[in-house]
Amino acid sequence: MGRSKLLTTLPRVEVNNPITESLFDKPSATANDIFKSAYASVRRLFSGRKVDGSSRSEEEDKVYSWLYALAQSDKRLIFEYVQSTERGLSFTEAERRLKEDGPNVQVEYTSPSWWRLLWHAFFHPFNIILIVLSTLSYLTSDDPNGCIMLVLVFISVSLRFYQEYSSAKAALKLSEFLRYPVKVQRCAGRVVQTELVVQIDQRDIVPGDIVHFEPGDLFPGDVRLIISKELVVSQSSLTGESGVVDKTADIREDRSTPLLELKNICFMGTSVVSGSGTGLVISTGSKTYMSTMFSTLGKQKPPDDFEIGIRHISYVLIGVMLVISTIIGLTDYFTSYDVSESLIFAISVASALTPQMLPLIINTSLAKGALSMAKERCIVKSVTAVQDMGSMDILCIDKTGTLTMNQVVVVNHIDTCGSPSEVVLRFAFLNAYFKSEQKNPLDDAILSFVYTNGYRFQQSKYIKIDEIPFNFIRRRVSVILETANSEDRRPRSLYRYIITKGALEEVIKISKYVGQVDNDAVTLLSPEDYQRIQKMEEELSDDGLRVLAVAMKRLKMKPSDGRSDMSDESDMVFLGLVTFYDPPKDTAKQALLRLAEKGVKPKVLTGDSLHLTIRICKEVGIKTTHVTTGPDLELLDQESFHQTVKMATVLARLTPTQKLRVVQSLQTVGDHIVGFLGDGINDSLVLEGANVGISVDSGASVSKELADIILLEKDLNVLAAGVEQGRLTFGNTMKYIKLSVIANIGGVLSLLIAILFIGFEPLTPRQLLTQNFLYSIGQIAIPWDTMEDEYVRTPQRWSQKHLPMFILWNAPVCSICDIATLLFLWYYYQVIAVYKMKLFRSALFVEGLLMQTLIIHLIRTKKIPFIQEAASWPVICSTVVISAIGITFPLTPIGEVMGLTSLPLTFYGFLVVLFLGYFTVGQAVKMLYIFVYKQWL
């Protein structure tokens, strides 16, 4: 039924053909995707291993076998492999295959499903703790406590999910601009079938289609050539190399030929530089080489130091929470003998020990940083990348388009002796002006230079007769022009010129003379001239300049003469050289200076020549004392390799694999946090391997998928701003972690001492949860706090050893203040009596809340709070509001219902003295801690 008449006559491929099965078999969908996602999340939680993308996957092996099978087959038999014919597919069959195989979309176009993003946002250690505590609260009929914790989880998960879902959608939209039309040969008709060449979207290409291509076209899939005519293809999207390769249909390859060197196979994503032809599409979508070569890349990056640190804090707090809650619960039970009340109080203590706002604070800080970067025309795909930017201390960048304008300009035009020559410029201009095929940036640079500098070469006096086009074998282009003698305009006085421009070795090969034709100073091209020109070209190249040679020959011919051919490209007069340069961006030096001031060292990793890269780096201020190249790295042993990578600031002529090795060396041996800026398919491996992968919206789709950050403008100033946001985010997150942990642990230790000291609960569960809730609300303003300039100037990383020491040094200070309050209430107010329990609990409620609210001002800076360094207005306002609520809360009807009462004025006077003492002691401990450990946050 659904099959076209054409396809019923085709030979069938055997079902047990492993090559065919590898192409046509599709994995069946499973019903346990959610379970697999949960299992993967658990593995990410407990495993810190980095995904290794170097081994070849099973899918890639299948693609290799399939491509080699087609490359080794005679082109008359290749149609059987994909069940097609030399006429092409019928429209009906093509439509059927499109429905069966799906659109010709690479794997990198897909984005995570919403439920995966939701699960990822939900699966946070503290969210799990809060849910467990909430469940226990509901089981013990403590509904308000359970509700509060569920609300916190909901807000945190919603915020993170919204940010990542929006970022994923924004990044996915960029792929829509990568669609392009393809010329396809299809056959139509029921009885007599007619071949038609139609233009369709590349997404609608299916295996078995026959495509027509010409210069500038992209191959829509892996293609086996059928017909080729002087076909030259650029594979830089796969290899990262700027060179080109010749392709031909009339060859049968063998297995010993490297895959990318197969002459009769063209790969998806590569482009036609010159020539034309037709080919049979043998693989599309995710089954192409370009897609499967990256199939081993891990979409989920391994956890960084910060994530590992948060995980360890979770484990520590869970352990402390279980131990202390159990001790307090048992102690309370043996004093009250009320199981229900003791269990509720233990759960309340466990809740107080949990930094409930940590997921919310982290996600709010990251979202704020992402929004700030969005204002700088930067899409943050993964909000955690903002944090990683703050830890980055090495940025690896490519030269082209990042440091340079990616727009060449003419530097000079010189004769064979190295002197400026207008004659050289004039003939180079005429060649570029009349050239019609394959215009390139060098032609545009010549035209722009002539127009902007006021030269008048009277191109209107010339008529183009013919053109011998450029190809990558000849590497030169010639135009044949005709003009009249200015003194005699009779037909016999017409002059015809052939003007050639191209690579020096190709132009000098067809030259016999050297000199300037205007004054007839033409001499034979001697070996001395040849050596002088070669040496001059080497010096210019060593100086980082691109060089084109110019030659010409004058032919006196009649207008009736026929067109010229390649034989005219002989016995030419060599005129001189035109030099070009891709100048650095005006903003590059300033941006690199900003990054250096923030402790981010640049390293240039490029496939371009070493001399050109050195010149660019010198102009933008990058040191070039230690430089190396990819071929040199291959000769080094492991130890020398790591040492060279550590010292070098410029690494040129690198392959994509070598770039990855350099980044991995910096990460493992150098212990650096590495960012990489790349935009090509060949950069995908290193983008995945770097701690922070950065691409641009004009980059290849696979590079944008693997990148953490997408720049809408290729400007390093955006990255400098991102580094500031990352460190601000990291600093504010560390503030909350440290102040909440020491405040919670110090407060709970005080509760334990109070129970042992007075024999009853210092605060009821409801009072304890209300105090903790008000304190948590007050910390929401932390993401809007500022950081000291000194902190932002240096890379910030999570330290596993410093947090426990920070807690040991600072938590006792909080406990001392709580114990001082307890002693004051004992001896001054004599509140040990049961009938004064309301006053006792009210005093502890107010003191504890104010202590936890004010502690941020001591923790947030290494300077003296309020005197040398003040918090931002949101934090100050939050402190004032929560403090006012805490002071007035016992006077409200709600406070009375919760068992609180008004406090005497003398107690507030004591609090003033207490907090002055706390800040004095805390500042002394802080200064001593900084003296010992050389850091604070």
C-alpha cells in the first residue's frame, strides 16, 4: 500500500545484513525513562568521575563499517545498499522514509525534556532533607512545620526549573537559523517516471536521495559520490584544519585508507569549495559520522568542586542532624517523659539544623547572575556555569574572530625589491575587480583599500574578455582584460592583458620575467631574483602577514581573436606582492587586561600558523615568551608535555584532539579551572572537556549544545563581566552557607546545653520553627549583596578543609552569646522557675533571632562591619525588618498564642551590650583566623 511502484522493483537487502541493520534498526522506546533518570541522578550524586569521551562507541563503529562498505563498493552497486535507483527516490517513498526515520536533524538539536529538567531541579540534597523532615512533621501532626518546608522546596525547584527550561528553549531556537535548502533528484509518475530536480529543506533529506551540489553548498548527510567534476571539499568542520581535500567518484577505496581521507565519501556538515557533482545520501541525522563522532560526549558534566562541597556538607549535616536530634530528643524525653512532644521537638531541631534556604539562595544567586549576563548579550544555558565562571583561572581562546576582527586588510603592496609599488596594487585591483567567481575576503580587502585611499585606476577603460577561475590545485586566478591605447583607438591598437593573482609558489612558477612593464624595465627571472623573492615572502610570513603574488602579461591581439585558455598563463612578468593582515579588535587588549586583573590567564589554542598568532598576541598584550606548536607537542614525553603546556601561552597548529589534551593537562596536573571559547564542530570535544564551555550564536549547532554559555557577540568583555558575576554569585553563596551552618550548629548546641542545664525545652517546637522561618526569610536578600573588590579580583574555589575549620572557630562564638543570655536570665531575672517560663522562652526567642539576623554582617566581610564595610541596601533593609518583627512579635496576638510575652526594657539594654561584645569577640576571632589561614570566605 504505502510503497511507491518504483521501490517494488528494487533488490531487497537481506534482513540479516549487519551493515544494513546498523543503519535501519532503531532502538525501541522504554517505559522506564523516569527510573533511569532517577538512577542517573543518584549516580551523579555519589560519583565524581569525569566522563571520558575518547573511546569509540558502538554506534560509531557501525557508522565506520557502513561508510567503508559504501566506499569499497562499485558506484553501480551502491544503490542497492540504500534501496534506491540512479533516478532517485519517488516522492511517495521519500515521504514514507521521512516518517519512518524522522527528520534529518542531528542529535545536538534536541533539548532536555521538561520532566528531566524538573527532576534535575528537584534532586538536590537539601530538598530531599526538607521533604523527609516535612513528611515526619505531618506524621507527628505538626502541619505548619511540614507546610513551611514544602513551600521552600516548591519555590527553590520552581525557580531553578524555570531558569534552565527558559535557557534550553532560548538555545534551541538558535538551531532554527541553521536550515538550508538542498537540490535533490526525485522521480515522479506512475507509468512513465520523470526525473525532477527539486529544492527541499535539509531536514527532509532521507537515505537514498540523490543530491546535486556546487561551490558553497553543505552536504546534508553522509554522501557517496556518483559524479564529480574537479570537486574540492572543506572538512574543517570535522578536523579543525583549514586545508581542503580533493574528492572523486571514480575510485574504490580500501579499508586501509583513514576514514576522513576517503576520496569518494563526503561527510555531513562539510562544504563544497570548488567543482560540482552528484551524490547518493547514505546516512542522515544521528547516523551520520558528524553526529556519531561526538556520541560519547557526556551531556552531564562531572560535578565541580562546589557541587562536591555541597554534597559533603549535606552528608555532614545529615550526620550531625541525626546525632544531635537524637540526643536532644532523648534528653527532652527523660526530662518530660512525653514521647510525642519530644519527637516533635527533635524534628524541629533537625529542621533548624538544615540550611533550608540553601537551594533557594543558590538558585536565586545563579538566576540573578544569568539575568545580569543576559543584559550583556549572553545566554546562560546552565545556571551553574555562572558559578564556574567565578572559579575560572585560565581561559583558552582561539585567535580568529576572538582576538582579531576576522576581517583582513591590505598592509602593503611591494615590488620584487621590497619597495612600495602602485603598479602592483593597480594590477591586483583589476584582478579583484573583474574577477566574478568565488569572491573572497582578500579581494574585498584589495577593493576596500583602493577605494578608501583615493586611488583611481580607471577600471571603466577595461573590458573583461575571460576568466580562468581559482581552484585549490592551481591556487591562482587569472582575468583577461582588453583596453585601447590612449593615443590610438583603432582596433589594431587594442591591448589585451592577462593578470594573475595567487599563491607565490604557483604564480612564480608561471613567470619568466620580473620587473615593471610601465617603463619596460623587464628582465629575466634569475635564480637570485627567485631567492630574493622567496626570502622576502618568508620574512613577511614570519611577521604574521598573508601574502599574494601578482603577475601579468600583455598580449597584442585583434578584437576578433578567440577566448583565452590556460596556456596563456605562461612567460608571465612577476610584479610583486600584496600583504594582508587580520588586525586585532580594539576591545581585545582592554578585555584581556580586565581578565588579567581578575586572575584569569589567557592561553591561545589555535590551528593557525605560529608566526601569525605570535604577532596578534603581541599586539593585544599576551606574552609570547613560551610558545609551541601541535607537531612539537607530539614529540614530547608525558612529563615534558605537561610542563610545556603549563609554561606556554601560545599553542598553534593544534588539532582538536590536541586542544583537548592541553585542557585536560591544565585541569588534572595544573589543578586549574579552565574555560574554553570555541565555535566549530571540531571544538566540541574540548568544549565538553572544559570546566566552562563557551560558544557563540554563529557557531556550529553541536558546539552550542555542548557549551554552557552562548555569546551573542564574540567579545571578551562579555566574559570579563561574566567572571565578575560568577565571583559575586560564589561569594554570596558562601556567605549563606557559612553563616547558616555556624548559626544553626551554634544555636542547636546552645539548646542542648540549655536542656541539660534547666531541665525543660528552652523553646517549644513551634517557637523554634517560627524563629527559624523568620531568620530564613531574612536571608533571601543575600543574592543582592555586594562583594569586596579584593574578593572579586581573584578566582574563588571551594575549599574542603577550610569549612570545618571555619565552623570550629566561629560556631562557639554564637554558643557563648547564647550561654551568656541563659546565665543573665538565670541570675538577673531568676527565670528558672516554671511560672517564669514564658519570659525565659520569649527572651531566648528574641535573642536567638536577632543573633542569627545580625551575624551576616560579621560574616560577609573580612573588614569591620558597619565601619569599614557596609552591606547592600537590600541586606540592611532585610536586617531591620526581621529585627523589628522579632522584637515586636512577642507583643502580638500571634506571639501570645505561641506562648510568648513582653520583655522588660533592661533585657534590650543587655542585648545591646551582648551584641557589642559579640561583634568585638567575633572580629577578633575573624582577624586571628585570617592571620592563620590567609582567607575568610
